[in-house]
Amino acid sequence: MSGERRKPRARGARRDGSEPPTRLTRRGRLLVRGGAVLAVLLVAAGGAGLWAYQSLDGNIHSADIDGKLGGGRPANASPGSKNILVVGSDSRDGDNGKYGKGLTTMQSDTLMVMHVAADRKWATVVSLPRDSWVRIPACDRGDGTTSTAHHFKINEAFAVGGTGGEVAGAAACTIKTVEENTGLRIDHFMSVDFQGFKGMVNALDGIEVCPETAIHDTKAHLDLDAGCQTVKGEKALGYVRTRYSVGDGSDIGRIGRQQEFMEALAAKAQAKLTSPTALYGFLDSATESLTTDKALAGIKPLTALASELKGIPGDRLTFLTVPNYPREADVPTDRANVVWQYPQAADLFSALAKDREVDKKSVEAGSENPLYAAAVRVRVLNATGRAGEAAKAAELLRSAGFTVVGTGNAPQEADDTAVGFPGGLERQARALVSRLPGTTASKDTGATPGEVTLTVGGDFEGVR
């Protein structure tokens, strides 16, 4: 009907004008997608008294990660801007132990980077699919051992660093992994555990969802009939965790459902939590499950951050998932993971590192026809003077999905690793260079047609 407005809800929820609309504005969505806790704290800022701040401040856990990050971190290329890593923690401790089998103790279920511009006039939130196949650097496991650098799903970093059961270690390894693969320097992090999520939903008497088909997911412990219904507790948790039993079974689809559910949750919180008692119960659950770096560990710094975000114009907020494609296109046996699309992913992160505003339409348009790594034919030449370096680099390239057509020795030794390409292969050269930190590409009239040449110098750092 013409006068009816749609209330915020999870995907597929029905139109219903019986209650006052609580639809989130785009400004509100930034706070949700950049971490629901920020939206929660804005609610608190508007309605909670000093007594609530003092009581809730002690709920927030602080993790000292400075000593765990080590050296070699990306430089801060845009002083004044902020990069905040937001992790949805899927810890297997306590009440969360029922979820999953044979998993390490700590898991991350949601991962995103929120970039807040130095002038506070725009912001971009980039979701990183948990199935992203990336390089996990060597990390302190927190149990007296150090992991070996390897490639795997990005969410494993949280598990590796959290082997000893400490969020600080899990966060540090995740930060190192994100920094190495994006080139962004992470300034802050916040982690929210499953149990706090359930408590927030329960404090609101549940959230309405309207699945178009029935959902039966044993991994997510979820059984839902088709049609509109209110979920809370374990069912709410199962709904945002379900993956294989809904849609195409991808993590990309789950990201969308999680974002929409959290929009509905924050909107209902803003509309319903009008009494101090109800508000306190909601905030108690939210802050009880929150862990941040030391600089953000308190109601005051978190509300200050939320207030900065609130002042950003709605048309200057951008929400993206890092450009990606199924890894199966490069490695036919891998049907479970995605790889980031290059050079688009590198261009995106480079823009944010330099505090340049991202145009979502341009990113999406540039990602419509991905160049698979397997379509890039590479010849590897050793210019280090050390035997076997070309073979090592070739193996790394093959693992990353590139097609290696041959190896050999360069005519002369060189300190700098470089990529050369013949005319017509600029795009392939850019895709390769994007995966090789600190490497440049140049046109080579003597290069073999159809091939890109990687000359491995003494500074070769591996494949991102």
C-alpha cells in the first residue's frame, strides 16, 4: 500500500505497518556493519546514565597486543585516519563448545576492516570472507610455540594465535595476517563473542526473520520452518551462522544475512530500549562479550568513536566485500575457498591506505570479469646467484594458482625483484605484481609473447 513503510528485518521479512517503523538509516548501517557494539553504545549515549557507564565500563575486556605484533608492520600512510579490525569470535570455550567438531579452541566467524577517514567525512567497511585463501604469517601461538608461515583460510589466524586460549594472541595473529595481505596498518581491534550476541537478541525479545524455505542445518543447530517467525537464543545464533543449508551455501551469502540481521537488531534496540532497566540488560550482554585493544577498552573511548561515525554523511558511507572469486578457478580440487581478485583487491586496499575515498560502483564494475591467476602464464628467472631460488618461487606461484611455464637463470644478478611483460599483457602483469610485495612491472619488448617474466632478486619476499 502506498502509505506503508517497511520495518527493518532480516532478509525476506514481511511488510507490516502495525508497529512504528524502526528502519535504519545508512548512517545507522555503518555502525552496525562496522561492529554492532558501536550502535549499541550510541543507544547508551542517548539513554543511559552515569551509573550505567560506571558499571558497564568494567565489563569490557582489554587485550594487550603491542608486544605480540612484532616488526615489519605496514607504515601509517595516512596519519589521522583509523583502520579498525572487527572480529566476530566463535570461541569453542564454555557454552560455545557445541558448535563444530575437531576445531581449535578459538575461531573467528566474521571479519571486517572499517576505515575511518582522517577528516571524518567518509568511511568504508570491507568484509573479508572467512574462506579467503591467504598467507598466514608465523605467529606466537600463546602456548610457548611459534607457527610456521603457510597459506590457509583467513579465519585460521584467530585460531593459530589463540592456541593458548587468549584473545590477545588470537587478535595479534589476525592483525598480522590482515596487515600482510592488505598492506593496511590496523590501529584498533574489537572482538565480540557469540554469547553476547545471544544475550542482546534475548534482551530485545527476539528478532523476526522470514526464510523463504525451511532451514535444517545440523552444523548450525538450526531447524526453522519457512515463513516469518521471531528467533532468539540458540535459534538466532544458528540463523546468522547457517551457511550450507541456505542459498548457494557460500560464506558471501552468509555475510549478507549477518549484516541484515544486525541491522534489524540495532534498529529494534534503538526503538525498543526506552527504559533504563531494559537498556542496561541489553548493554550488559553486549559489553560482557566485548574485547578491544587497550586504547579502546572503555565506554568513553568507544562512545567517542561512535560519535565520530555518527557525524559522517550518509552518502559517504561505503560497504564492500573484498573482490574475490572461487579458488576452484585456479585449483580445481578446491571447492571450499575463495581468493581475492587482483589487481582489484590491491587497488582497493592501496586507496584506503592512502586515505582515498573508494567508489563502490567502480570497484564492482572492475570486478565483473575477474582475471584468474591460472590465466597468467609466468616464466621465472633466478637473479639471486643462489641455486634453486627460481624453483622455490615457481612453487609458490603454483600454490597461488598461477601457471608457471618454465624456470631458468637471469642473464645477470639483481637485488630487486621485477616483472617484465610484452605488449598486451599489462593486466596480467598487474595481477602478478599485486601478489608480490614491493615488486614493480615494466614493459619488455624482448619478452616472449603470451608470457609474463618474473625475475627473482635478492629482495624477493614471497607471494601474498
